[in-house]
Amino acid sequence: MSTLIKFTIDGVECMAEAGTYIVEAARENGIYIPTLCNIRGVKPRGSCRICSVKVNGRPMTSCTTPVADGMEIENNTPEINDIRKAIIEALFVEGNHFCPACEKSGCCELQALAYRFKMMVPRFPYNFPRKEVDASSPKLIKDHNRCILCKRCIRAIKTEDGKNVFAFVKRGRNVRIIMDPVLGEQMSDELAQKAVEICPVGALLPREKGYQTPIGKRKYDLEPIGSDIEKK
Amino acid sequence: MAMQLENIIEKYNKDKTRLMDILIDVQSEEGYISEDAIKKIAGELDISLADVKQTMSFYHFFSDKPTGKYTVYLNDSVVAYMMGRQKVKEAFEKETGIKFGEVTPDGLIGLFDTSCIGMNDQEPAALINGKVFTDLTPFRVKEIIQDIRDGKNIEEMYRSDLGEGENRNELVRSVVRNNIRRIGPVLSKDYIPGRVIKEKLTSMTPEEVIHEIKKSNIRGRGGAGFPTGLKWEFCRKAKGEKKYIFCNADEGEPGTFKDRVILTERPKLLFEGMVIAGYAVGATEGIVYIRYEYMYLKKYLESILQGARDRNLLGKNIGGIEGFNFDIRLQFGAGAYVCGEESALIESAEGKRGEPRDRPPFPVEKGYLDQPTVVNNVETLCSAVKILLNGGEWYTTLGTANSTGTKVLSISGDCRYPGVYEVEWGFSVKDILEMTGADQEDVQAVQVGGPSGTLIGPKEFNRLLCYHDLATGGSLIIIGKQHNLLKDIVTNFTQFFINESCGSCSTCRNITFQMKEKLEKILDGKGIEKDIDDLVEWGKILKVSRCGLGQTSANPIVTSIRNFRHLYDELVAGDKDFESEFDLSEAVKASCDATGRIPVLN
């Protein structure tokens, strides 16, 4: 049973099924709301905060908030876009992102968003943290320099009996992703491949494979992030 | 050890939602949680190793290596510094020969910093093997370390009488003082345990209870101020197999300690409040989530719960009300301020990292174990008992029209009588200063509502404590003129938020840190006017964070700029408009040292 409800995004009348998350509802109406930690079909977590919109004047993450009848949503406003840009900049300075040398360049959602939001020089000074590259797993290379702590791998990669393969350890600025030593080793090739694919940046990479698609022909080399939604 | 571990896991029925309890028991038995223990726990609970580690590594009081036979956690809150913490810390380091964060080579003593332990009225204070030591001085530190070396047990190390009231209880035996300075409906001794259950609840329907609470207009006392009656009603109407009442006794806001006093002196009132809430919403289980720092009250609180069971104030058919079954258990935290946020608290109680949840859904619909859950502050639940006893109408005669009732304040800092004061809403900050014997000529600022609140100066001392002016969870820190407001207070508070961020939101993880770096740049005399404006702007980014911690973590900086802008202006070079943080001599120092050359920099 579906109930269509009405709401507005930046004054534009939209319709969607009640209970749809705002980000999906916007997509169905041809409106792009940038996301980074969100993965379609997996329970959202609202970690990156990039999809923040104002719902009836209050900041909410559109990946976790269901639409309701009569909602007035602000999305593409200078205020919100500047916050999004600041979030992207902060993610850049928090890690060590050297795009030209990164396997994920051109397919990287962080990079694509930085282009979309016209990031030039981050407003925050670079932190240049020392982070490790962990190649101990037989299936994956884990590069903490590039990890933006979006939790996609934690939420999407589970064993057949539902156990977590990835997890956050510590807290605050010390958080990092760990892979369960046992389950990480037992991971199937398919699951490892899925982990690589869902990572929005180049933090999870396959072993012994790389640069299969030449630079220049990669996903966001061809069209900017979000344009597929806006074309509809 | 292996046997003990098995017993611990068995004690909690191999239930993975009780992971916190298991880890707390292992930590307290072994002094740390070893890799072997982690493996064993993961195996027995049938969860991944990574799962155990993600919970364990989140909490300050869990450690993966030994923390010493005697583990000292010295509070590093602002008021501790105001009361001489630095000298105490130095004395600990001098007497032990180690730095904070280390353990002596013989494994005897470990020294660690810790966030506010709820003893601001008797600082500097420390937890040593879970027992509280207050009013520390370098002299006392010398004695303590000598006593440790002499192998004394914790109680043999006390040099003062036990504190007053229930601090003297055989099950508590603590030197902590209550410092109750002003009483009202919550703190008054005029209370007969169980009376409201037996005389009122028995003749009221749950709806009537909710109606009475609504009539009183009481709002949540934790700080957010949500109407309590409404919360209970939402939960009553929510569908679920089982409903829960949580008491949030995780007071971690630096400067607040009133729940410590209520838990010590009025636990029966609190538990009766939980029973009332349980009756009103149709819950069968109550859980008191208590911060780890108050572990010294555990045995005592458990004995009170047992007493209530024995007198039919908990358990089956409570007070003779047919079919009304409700019991309470204690759930301890393990050192995480963010767990005071209600959904983080629920996550923690489920054995997970204390990361706040995304809302909606709200706990009243989907809370503990996904069931409808009410989370109320200690003080709210206590007040509910008095509201039922005297009527909602009576409650509205206390306080102001919009903020009814009383508030228990934790007042500390530069005043003659730090302690706990129960006042009606509507007191001005000036009243507070007079009441506590602060020298008003000498007060430069008051921090209202702890670090997440507001820093105000004398011009605003006429403002009122109430929900529509200065809303507060009850922490007031009085700051004398001898302190450097930005260096001693604002920096410490901002660092506190950095330490206590769960790290889930990119904003809270990053922006607070960036703001502190910029603040330090200004304090180093390298700031420009634009840096101050940047701080104000960056503070706005934090407003899109998920929880109250992230949303308010810029408050120390932003409210101090708003109310003490001149302190910032004095530090920046007014005539410069370029970035000035680059230090050439520092940048070339290493190479100059290596080559032996002396640079000509000008």
C-alpha cells in the first residue's frame, strides 16, 4: 500500500511515497542531494553530514530522515552549500589525499564532490597526520590516509551469518577502521570486491589489480557527480 | 583467570547486549582486557573480534594493557585546575617518577588523566581503584604514594573522616561530602519511601498519572527540557512487546555533580519515580545508567533495590496493584560523556559503542532493544514522585510561569560555598552569586550549563535561570578574575569536547579540532582579525552534527567571542590581514642544527 505525499524542496513541489528517505525522494523528483556515507539499500547512518538539509528550518540529514506530508526542505542554498563545502574541505585536511597518485582518482566520490563544490584551497590548514597503509590482509589493502570514516564498509560488509567484518575502534579523532583478523582472512573474493566497490574513496583497494580503467575514462571523468540524477 | 572469565560471561547468560557488564567485570578483575580475553568473549558471545574491540576501545576506563595495581585517574576539568590541579599532578609525577599516561616499571602505579568525575565541589580529586580521593594537595599526594608503596589498601589511605550522610554507609565508605546547601522538594528529607506508590498509584490509572505530570508542566532536567508528561504519553501510546524506563545518571557535563548527591542521599525517591514512570507508560523494566565514576555507590544502590523488592515496592504486583510488575537494574558506563545523550546511552546499555542514533525514530518509539523507551534524568524522576504526592497544580506554584518547579544546581568554582542547591526556576545569576558567597567584585564570568552552555560576563548577571532565558542542566561554574578566561577555561572546555567526541560525525570529529587549533594560534599571538570571524563562522558548521555534543562543542569559543570579544581583539594584530602562523626560524631549525649554521632571518 503506497501513500503519495507532497512536500517542497527549495520551493519546488515534489511527491513521493510516505516514509521514503528525503535523499531518495529528492532523487525520484530529479533533485540531487550530495551524499558520501549513504549507500542505497543499506541502513543509513548520517556520518558524513554532507546531505544535511533544513527541514522546516531545522538541520537534518536527508539520508536518515523520512519525508512527511507538507515538509518544506531547503537544499540548494548558499548557506547549506557552504557547510557542505566545509565538510569536504575538512575531510581533505583530516587525511592525506594525493589525487594524482590515487588509484581511485576519477571514481572517487570525495574528489568528485570537491569538484562539484568548486573546492580550491581548503579553509582549514592541512593536518598531515601520520597514518598507516595496512597490507596485512590477503584480500585487501587498507590505506588509512584516504579513509574518510564514512562507515560504508562497516554497514555493508557482513558475513553470511551477519557478523561484522569491519569496525570502528577508539573514538573522536582517533577513530579508525579495523578489519576482523579472522573474518577478514576468510572473506570471499566477492565480498572483498564489494568492499572495494562501496568504498567512496581509495581506502580499500584490491590486491594485485589496478588502473584497469584508464584515467580520463573513469566514472566522474565523463560527467560530474549528481548529473545523472539531475538529467532525469 | 580463564575460569573467572567463563564465570563472568556465564553470569550475563552469554548475552551480547551485556558486553559492557562483561568488559567492566574483566577490567576490574584483571586490571585490563587482554587479547586472549577479547578472543574468548567474542567466541562465547558469537560476535566478531572486531565487535568486541569496537565497544571496548570506545570507553575511557577500558584498557588493553595493565593500568597498574593502583590506578590513579586524576580529574582534569576546569575547576580542578582552578583549585590547584597542576601542582597535584606534578607531585604525582615527582613521587612516582613517571608521567601521566604511564605505569611504573614494577606495575604498581598507573597515572591517568580523566574528564570531570563529578567532584567539582571538592577538587582537586582523583579516583584510585574506583574510590574517590578529594581535596588533594601535593602533601596528600606524597602520603598517598607512600601508602601505596607500603601496600596499604584503599581505605587505609584515607586521612579524613568519611563524608556525611550515606557516604558513611557501610556499603559506601567514602570521603566524598554531599555539600547540600539548599533543599527543596527533591533534596528534602521530608519523604516517606513507597508512600506515593501505596497511597496514590493504587487509586490512579496510568492515564491519570500522565495527566498529573502534564499538569505540572515539568520539563526534562537533563538540559534539553522536553516536557516529561508528553514523553511518557508518547511511550505509553507506542506499540511494543515490552517497554523500558531508563534513568540517565550519566551526568558528565563538567561542573555537574547533583546526581551524585541524589544517588547518595535520595536513591529511594529516584527508584520510586522510576516505578511511577513504569506504571504510567506500561513498562516492566527500569534501568539506571550510571557513570563509571560513581561505581563506589554500586553495592549501596543494589542493597536499596533489594530492600525495595523485599517491601514489594519492586517486583510483582507492586504495592498490591494487580498485574503491575516492574524491576530495576543498574547499568554502569565506562567513561564516555557522549553516553549522557539518550540514544547513545541506549546504545551503550546494549553493549555497543556510545554513538548517538539518528532520529527519528525517537527512543519513545524505538529505544532499548528497539522497544519503546523513556529516558529521564535522575532529577526529573525524583520530582515526579513529589508531583504525584502534592499534585501537578502544586508544582506550578513553584518557579516561573513557563519553567515550573525547582532545579538542583551544581555550583562550583570561585565561591565560598560550592555545592548542591535546589532553587526554584527564575533565580538570576546575581542571586546565585550572592547565595553562594561569591565575591562579586572578583567574578569575571560564569559558565552556565557547563561547557555546552553559555559563558556570560557581569553585564548579563541579571539574566534568569529558566527555560526561556538561561536553560541549564544545572552546572554553574563561577570564574574569578585571577584566571585567564581563554587559556584556562575556553581551551580546556574545547579540548574536553575533542576528547569526548564519538567521532562518528565528520563535523564534530574535525571542526572542533580545527577551531581549537585556530584558538591556539590566536593565543600564541599569531592571530589576525579574520581568525576571530572564522571561528564564529566555523561554529555554524557544527550545527549540522547529529547530537547535542557536536552541536554545542563550539559554544565555549563562540559564546566567549560573543561576550568577551575584547579578550580576543587584544590578542590579534589589528593592522595585519595576512596569515601569520608560519614561523621561519622554527621551520629551518632542524636543518640549521644539523649543519651548524646560524640563519639570518631578517
